[in-house]
Amino acid sequence: MQAMIFAAGKGTRLKPLTDILPKALVPVGGKPLIQIVLERLVNAGADRVVVNVHHHAEQMKNMLRLLSLAFPCDIIVSDESAELLETGGGIKKAAHLFRPDEPILIHNCDILLSPNVDLGEFYRQCRRNGSDATLLVSERKTQRYLLFNEDMRLVGWTNISTGEVKSPHEYVAAMNGKTNVDWSSLNIRLYAFSGIHCLSPSLFGLMDDWPERFPIMDFYLKHCADVCIMGVTKQGMELLDVGKLDTLANAESFISHHCYNDIV
């Protein structure tokens, strides 16, 4: 299994901690976030993990060198020191670092998942379903949702507070600007993105026409009518975005409650 951890962000919502640390090295439960995510990925079967770096890049490289001594997998740096490339651009830049014949599991460094989410099974499911990309989604409440048809294929995105809709499908795009849309009448389901997804290297060719810097979700939304992008849910999944200072205390409780210290 091969994977990528997004760890290049500036972590502006975690200031002043990120004035001196990259976000991925912020400690939770006595471990930096990058180590927690690496443990989950290695336990799921990852033998190659690419990590992109930008903010305080040298600190990240030094930590990754140390972690490579402790983890039974190849840890490879994708250096974005010159320019932060966003999620899609980061994947595009790192494309040559992946094996071409298997999917890539992509995980944000600031996302904590409850242990009942089996990332190894999610990865195997991605391989079985034959999709070009598979997104791990949930029913958590938010303002921004991904839109899926009854077969759980991605068809668009909406911000329910503003009515904004993005979709290459005319019947979905026609709802743009409308609020209180009854999406069920269109056989459309709304789910929140977890920040975890699998991507097939077959999509790299479509990225050739994209700029160096772009969000991966914009890429998915533009191409979801032409390629198969699926959504997968996990019953009982708990997720915590450790992106703000006020979530760090919650993260400590999350780690303690879910016995993360038992994950080796």
C-alpha cells in the first residue's frame, strides 16, 4: 500500500504554535500529528509514504529522517519549499514518487479518526470498486457538502448556507444560487468530506492540463462526469479536524478516549 500525507500547510489557524513549528509537528497526546498519522497508515499496511513539506520544511525533514528509523516503510519527502502547491498541485508534483500500478491513499496530517475506521479495508475497497478515486465521507453536520447520486458517484458540491453549487452535471448545476434545495427529490445524497481519499495514478494524465497549484477537490468536481469518483461511508466513524487552537484540547481527549497510545 502506498500513501501520501499532506503536511505542507502553514497552519495559520494554529498560530502562535505554528510560528515556530510546522503544523504536522504540533504535539497531541505526547506525539506530533505526523507520527500519529504515520502509525495509522503503517498499521493499515503502508510500505511507502510520501510527505509533502513547505512551512518550516527543514524541521519536517529532520523529523521524517528520525521517523524513518522507527517505521518499517519508505518515507519520501516531496519538497514544496519554493511554493505551496495546495492539495492537487502537491499530488501532481509528487506523482513520479508513486508506483504506477496501485492506488494512493491520501490523508491530511491534521485529521484524527476513530480506530473503528480501518484504513487498510478502505484501501482494499478502493481497489475492489474499480473507481478512479474514492472519497471517505460522513454524515457530520457542516455547511459544505459533497453531492452523490444513488450509486454514490460524486456529482457535485454545495454550500447550503449560500446556495452555491459546483457540478459538471446540468441538473445539479441548475440548483446554483438556490437555498433550501430538496436534494432528495433529485436522488442526491449529501455527505461531508473527511480529508481522506484514494486516487488512482491513472488520473495523473488529466492533471497535465492543470496549473502547478490547484485544490484536488476542484479537480474532482471538474472531472466527476468523465471519470468514476465514488464516496464511501463508515458507520460510527468519528473524526476530529485538529486545525484550530481550540480543538487541541478536544484532540487530547479524543486520543485518550480512543486509546491511541495502543496504536503501534
